[in-house]
Amino acid sequence: MTLQLDARIPAGPLAGKWDRHRFEMKLVNPANKRKYTVIVVGSGLAGGAAAASLSELGYNVRCYCYQDSPRRAHSIAAQGGINAAKNYQNDGDSIQRLFYDTIKGGDFRSREANVYRLAQISVNIIDQCVSQGVPFAREYGGLLANRSFGGAQVSRTFYARGQTGQQLLLGAYQALEKEIAKGGVTMFPRAEMLDLIVVNGRARGIVVRDELTGKIEPHLADAVVLATGGYGNVFYLSTNAKGCNATAIWRAYKRGAAFANPCYTQIHPTCIPVAGEHQSKLTLMSESLRNDGRVWVPKRKEDVGKSPTDVPEQDRDYYLERKYPSFGNLSPRDIASRAAKEACDDGRGVGPGGRGVYLDFADAIKRLGEDKIRERYGNLFEMYERITAENPYKVPMRIYPAVHYTMGGLWVDYNLMSTIPGLHVAGEANFSDHGANRLGASALMQGLADGYFVIPLTIGDYLASTKLEQVGADNAEVRAAVAEVERRTSRLLGIKGKRTVAQFHRELGRIMWEYCGMARDAAGLRKAMELIPQLREEFWRDVMIPGSGAELNQTLEHAGRVADFLELGELMCRDALHREESCGGHFRTEHQTPDGEALRDDEHFAYVAAWEYGGEGREPVLNKEPLVYENIKLSQRSYK
Amino acid sequence: MNLTLQVWRQPGPTAEGGLKEYKATDVSPDMSFLEMLDVVNERLIEKGEMPIAFDHDCREGICGSCGMMINGVAHGPSRGTATCQLHMRSFRDGDTIVIEPWRARAFPVIKDLVVNRGALDRIIAAGGYITAPTGSAQDANSIPVPKQDADASMDAAACIGCGACVAACPNGSASLFTGAKISHLGLLPQGQPERYRRALSMVAQMDIEGFGGCTLFGECQAACPKEISIDVISRMNRDFLRAAVTKPAERSGGGGDG
């Protein structure tokens, strides 16, 4: 171990840590804030909220996104909702319960202090969003409505139809535009970060390629925040947007930021199944549907070819209700996904290739009427029908698990600072709060908690307690970083091989899904670790990128991202191989209970695996942050 | 299915563009329109040619990145559907499909089917927000909002900012886009303090950006992938008119930097 992993968790009782920390943090006085420049990469919930809030405080902010507008960040696609411990339903919710549910949902692999803070801040988020004009669903009395999500027995999820992420993002985006108009934020759309600039051990800027002109330039600052989302697209097919990528965090990793728990991947149980070879992405059907939909497959293999309406009630296996009677269809995502895979592996899957299960609304429609169901999920049902040409009001939906979220990410301390001083990481890009499995409606909560309420304070503490020297574009480390990006870009363009970027990406995805997907074992992971370097080598020898670097070149952009996925995929397999236990979304078939549930090994693996880049051609170094539970008793997770 | 495509190719903002013909063969009816273009692009790349540039990201109809004129119709033939959610089963074997970028003075072409929609961001920056700095909020349930108002606000807030309304409008007007934001915020109690100021500055920004005026053709609501009603334009006009007539002089003093 070479890194000092100090999580900098404040002392004192859990409930008072954040308060105490806020008092102990150093402040930058209002007149001095405008002397500091902060770079925020990414404009989703975490990045957009951080950029707007930092600017409101008075900092100079520069914000970057690869899309043509900050409003298009992939947070926009989150459907179901956002959790908060408001206890408006009087059903026994509390900060303590949200904290406990999140730790348990993450299969006891997250950091207590961070998760407790998240639960505390959750209530402020809802207040903030309502005051910005987020049109959350309401009851007739005018008060906010709630629904239930997986892994919880209370109703604490706030929502705006099936478009909660969109509405929350628009709130942050509008605040961001307000600050842009005021001059506090300079926005760089269609700009991609291709490297991190580290000067004297501190993050001092980024190297950016302007996607329209191809210009590669250094952008310098006093601190850098990465809020660039997750890396699910390493699997090629995922529910992520096509542009989602790991390049920013991967470049930071290669500059010295530790990468934590890369193998923790969330496979979401309810997505529209793959239709054919041409498939370019997968579409999620919100977990909220499991409030009213019942998941089933035929009991007998002979019945899988039948129309679902011809399978009588007694011949259906409502397997989630059968196996997990107390949580039923609202079991957590990792458990529901594995159960679907099991049913399909058993030959009882439905639809093309037998990779699908039914999500049936017939009972709910009988109970509540079609209108009520339309009000709750209308846009999701329409989306389903547009894609499949089937009417889910009449026939059950067919769904199958798909890659959705990555719990792993850059290692951060309590201040959300990585192992590189000055480099902060927020939202899905960090590893901090969800352990080995994220609960539904918690990603939006974490993104906004980080962006609105944590980063704006901890950045101030960093700046107030650090002496920074002047760094200009002529600095040797800055020039070297720019030269490195230029070299890499021209190398990619110079290959002029025979195979397309998408072909390599699809092939990598196939390897990852096969060997590092819903179920993993040592032999498969070793095999993947042989296949991936071979594919990487072929990529750098045979990829075809037409055109030049001095223009809008979407193939070049994609190639750079796939090149990084080809390295990250191997690290994910390495991490999955070393973690000789099953926990949450990481399921090693060698480690399971007699009834097929994940079997943790707390004695040996109750730690965060923080991988440190070892240099070109050398193996990465494993560092461990032990997870200490002072307030929660570790137990076998049960949803039965 | 086998199709013939006529696609607008334009290498750069100042270069001349024109329609170019491509064959799309073995198209599956289950493909989305963008997946069909992916296949065409893959073949172009294999030949070392530049693929057709188009904006896209989420491919589930919510990010608003994609958008093209398909046989002269913004987002193509399916009502309430963004280009990425349009599927090839909407076409027939042997069809010829003409694909062009959004056409509007305020949306200059960048390359092929990619246009610059930055003007829409600047309209939002002009006033499409509620000033509520982080940390200043009161409890979320302290102001009840009638369900009907919250629902109507949500209807307008569903706008994805794709620009189809502008592209469909014979005048190149952004009124549906702007009206949707003015309605989303104006229907909520939280949006009242800035309501009239917002209408004035957002409408003024539309003019600055070179969008045309609205003469109520109604093409915008027909093209909108979120089926936002043209009623939002009436609401914008009412707020604008009232603001223009009653505009109080803004005085400084008394606190606040607004």
C-alpha cells in the first residue's frame, strides 16, 4: 500500500458529525471568494447544482459538458423519484431509517458517516427543489405526494410523474443559467475533458477539447470538481445515454486518483429486453412500476411460448412474492435482477431468446382502474408501446435486467476530495454512498446532496486552508498534459485500420456482460482479463476513424471513450476477481448461501478497495480503507 | 426493409450543403430511426468516409438532443415522438426518406444534421428560473399548491428543449418553448414574484436571438414530442401584455440586488 487513505471523518456521535464539521471548516470571506476559480466538469444534478451554488456563493466557476446544452446531462433520464426522510406520510420514517435502509440496501459496504449525512441533507433537497419550482406530484390538499421504492417499507419517494430526473435537473439547470447570465459561471458546452492537470501534487486544471473546432487547450483553476457520472457504458448496452463515459475519471485515475470498488455495478431489473443485433441502448422502465406491477414467469417451461393471457393464475410463478414475501415486488434491484436471471436460466423466460419476464398490471388496473394507472405511469406505458408496439394496458410488459448504474467510482474522503488534493468528485462519479448496491430513488438524492450542500462548503474549506501558487499555461506540467492529449489524439487518428469503434465497443460489452455481469466467477474473470488486453491491442492497431481532429468528429470522440473503457474494463474484472465474496450487485457464484443469496465475508472484505494506477504496463496497487461500523450491526441482508 | 435516404450533408457552418443519397438495406422494423442511421454510418466508416453527424444522447426521448426534419416533418411521422423514439415500423419497404437539419434563422447549421441551439439556453438565462439560492428554502409543504395547478405546471415543464417547435414553425418562432417555461413557473406560487419580469425579459431575448413572431399557425404543438399545448403561448402573451402595460419602475434601495 502506498496511498494514505484518510477518510477524514469528523469525530463525535454520528448525528452530530456534519454539524460539527460545518463549524470546524474554514471559511473564505465573501470578498475573497471571487478571487478563486473552480472548474466543474459535468452539468448533471451534481455538477449543475455545484456550479450554480458555488457561483451563488461568489466563486468564479467554469462549467463543462460534452452535450450542446447543460440541460441534456443524463440525470435528465431518471424516472421514478427522489428519496427524502421527510416522514410526511407519518409511516415511521426518519433520518435514522433512511440511513439504515441505505446501508443495508448497499449490503454493508458503504461508509456510515457519509450515508448519515446524505440522509440528513435529503430533507433540505426537497425544500430547495420545491422553492425552485420543481412541479412534484401533489395530493388534492395541495401537499406533496409520495410513493414507495425498492428496499424500503415506507413511502418516502417524491416524484414528478415518470420524469423526476428531468424536473430536478431543470431546476439545477435554471439556477445554473441564472448564474451564467450574472457572469458567475462561464459555460463550455460541447467541450470534453481529456486530461487532468496536476501541478505540485494538486489538481489545478483540465485539458479540454472543443468538439466543434477540435482545439485542445488547458483550462486552469484553483480546484477541480468532477461530476461526470458513471461508467455503465463499458458494457456497451446499458440504460446510460450514448455519450456517457468514464474518460474524465479514468484520466484522473491515471494521474493518481484512487479508483474505488470498480466492480460494483448495478443491474436494473426492469428494462425493455434486447430486440436484436442493431440494439444501441437499453431503455429503463422505472422501478416505481413495481408499486403496482406484479412480476411473474410461467411455472412450467412448456408454457413460455403461450400468450400470457392464456396462462391461468395457478400456472404462474410470482417469484418475487414467493421468495421475498415481506418486500415482494419491491425487493432491492440486485435481488430482483438475479431472481429474473435465475428464472430465465431455468428455461422459464419469455419473449425472444427466453430473456424476459412479465411485469403485469392486470390486477392493479382491476383494482384502481385504467385511468389511475395512466395518471401514475402514463408516459412510461407510452414509451414502452412506442418501442415494442405492444399495449401494456392489455398485455403484460416484458422486462429484463440491464446495466444501469455504477456504485464504484473515484475514492473520496468525507469532503468528497479524491486522493489528489484539490480534485473533488461528486455524484455517480464518486464511490461514496451506495456501497455494493444502490437503492432506487437514491441517485438523485446523492447527486443533489453533493452538488447543493456538500461541495460548496468543502471546496471553501480546501481553498481557505491551502496556499496555492500561480500557475500559467506556460507551466511545464501544464504543457506536458496538453502535449500528451495531442499525442494521443493524433495517434488515434493515424491508425486508419479496418474496424469501426462501435465494433470494438460492442465486443468489449459482450465480454463484460458475459464475465463481469450479473454473476461472476474466478475462471470467467480470468478469461476476461486475457480477452480485454487482446481487444485493446487490436483496437490500437486496427480501429478506423475517418476525418481529422480539427472539426466536429463524433467518431473520434467515441474512440477516445472506448479506448478508456478498454482499460477500465480490465480493472473492473481485477477488482471483481480479488473480492472473494458476494455483496449487493457483486455476485460471485462461488460465494452464495444454500438458497442462492449473496454471501458476504465481513471478516476479510469489509473494506473499500481503492485501486491506484501503477504506471504503463504495470499492475495497479490495491489499497484498503476498512469500513468501521459503530452504529449499525452487520447482518445477513434479508428481504424475506 | 430496404430504403433510400436523401440526407443533408454539410461539412461545416460556412460550407455549402446538399442532399446526398444513401441506401439503407436490411433495415429491421424494430430498429429506431437513429439505429437505422447508425447502420448507415457504420458502412460509411468502414469505407473510410465521414459518417453523417447528428446530435443524440439518451435515446429515450427525454434529453432533447436529437431532432431532424424527416420528410419535411420535425421528428417525423409519429405524433408525440422524438426522433430517437421513432421506429422503422412507421415506414414501408422501398420508401425514400428525406432527412434534413432543423431549419431556422436562430439555429445555424454546424455540420450535417447538427445545429446550434444555444439561443434556447440564452432565453432561459434571460429569466426562465425562480431565484432561490441554495439553502434559502422553507419547508417544502409550507405552501400548498392545488393539484390542478401542479399538474398543469408539470404539463408545461415536460418540454425537452429540442427545438422542434421552432423548426416546424413557418416563422421560426420559439414561442412554444418560451411559453412553456413561462407557464411552468407562472402556474406555481413560488414563481409569482418574478412572473411579469420573467415574461418581459424572456420575450425580449427571443427577439434578440432572431426567432420569428408567433402568428398562431399551431404547427409547433403538432410537432412537439411532449405534446405541449399552444395554450402556453396564450399564457405567455397575457403575462407579457400585462407586464408591458403595468411595468413598475424598478427602484434600487430597500435591499436585494435583483
